Amino acid sequence: MLFDHVPWLGHYARKFPSAAGGYYNFRKIAVKRIETRRSGGAKIKDLMYYITNEDIGAETPPLAQVIGDGILAIIAGSDTTATVLCNLFYLVILHPQVYRRLQAEVDHYYPPGENSMDPKHFADMTFMEAVINETLRLYPAVLSGSQRTAPRGSGGRLVGPYFLPEGNQARIHFYSVQRDPRNFTNPDAFWPNRWLIAEGTEGSPEKIVHNANAFIPFSHGPANCVGKQLAMQEMRTVVCHMMQKLNLRFADGWDPETWIRDLGDSFVVKKGHLPIVTERRD
């Protein structure tokens, strides 16, 4: 949160590795990979192909800009989906009924021998989609959301009933909004069925609260996550493939509460150790 308000501190933090912690080591690795990729040129039209302007044959942007965009892509394009998938498998294993239903749906659309990485049936797999959405609701990859500011010269902005003076910033805390009982029934429960009930594909003995506008794990508006659709497709593919090929369980003697205690908010979620035993289903 500190760097949100005084981003120039990052320049000085890089000069003191002990103060920057793990980020300093991560940045060194990222810079090395980006410089190697940049000097070698494109073999495929990957993201760096566009970041370095190879697509339009224009002059390559300054190295600092390329490195900045590359680091952002590594964090936003891999760390976030990896975190959500870890939380998803943790929650699914913790709830055997959900595990069995999810695996049954996968087996229905992708029986043994069927290519589980072919997305042709994903649109019909409503329970898998509900499991992913419920995971994102409980544990969004960016817990605290992102800031918005009223630009200088704008005269300020109205945010609902509140006035935000120009030059000031505000943020919506995704974790809190998505666990607010005014938005979702049993907000702290892992209950994928809520999404099916809300869509009318599953019945419920009582009316539930389900405010779809309060589901904002990818943020909202013109500055929302540009990689949302790619991230969702990646998660569908991994979940479907793993549930088809593997049986999953927690390691013997491991306390599942450890996972929740070790989760931390460092803009993106900081994870602990998740020991899962995998066995081939065949």
C-alpha cells in the first residue's frame, strides 16, 4: 500500500536489497529473462513481440519501459492465476462434495481418452465455472483492489454519494465487498451452488442474496483487467485437465488451517506451503 502513494520510494528501495526483500531477487531474474528475450528477437508472436514494437516494425521502447512492462506481465499474467488455482484446489479438496461433483462433471464431458485441454465443452460446464467464480469471490488474486484518482483539473468526482476532490485517491477493497452479507448470502462459505441458483439452473428452498455487481475480482470499468478472458480460459483448462487426470488430497498430517493463516496481502496474494498428494487416476 505504501508504494501506491509514494511510488518514487521504489527507486531507492532497489539500492538497498535488504529493504526490498524478495522483490529485489525477483526483479533481477525478470530483468535477465527480459534482456535475453529482447536481444534474441521474436521466434513467435508472444507478448514481448508487441511490447518491443516488433509487430509494427517501430523503434524499440527504452529498456526501462520494456523491463517495467515485462515485470508487470509476469506478475499479472502468471502469479495471479497460479494463486487462484492454488486457492481453488485447496477449497475443492477441503469440501469433498464439491470435489466429487466437479470431477463428475469433468468425467461427463471429458471421459478417459478425451482431450481435456480442448475447450469445446467448457461453455457447458456450469459447475466448473461456479467453482472458479466462488474461489475468485472468496479469494481474489488482488485482495485490496486497485486505486482510482480524480485527475487534477477535473474538479473532482462523485463516487456514489461521496465527493472525491481532484488529486485524491480511493479504492474498493475487493475482499470485503465480495464477503459483505448485503451482497452475498453466507458470504464466508465456499458454496459454488450460489452461482447456479442465481442463474436459475438450480433450485433453492429460500431466496438468496446474490449481487452480481459486487463480484469484481478483475476490477471494473475501462481500467479493469485486460487479461480477464485469457485468465479464465487458463483456469478452466488447468482445472479440467487436473480433475480428469489426477486424484488430489492433502498430505497426511497437514493442518488445512495453515493455508489460510499464511495468506498475505502484498498487492497480489502471498501464499504459503500447500502440500497436496497427486495420484494418476488410471
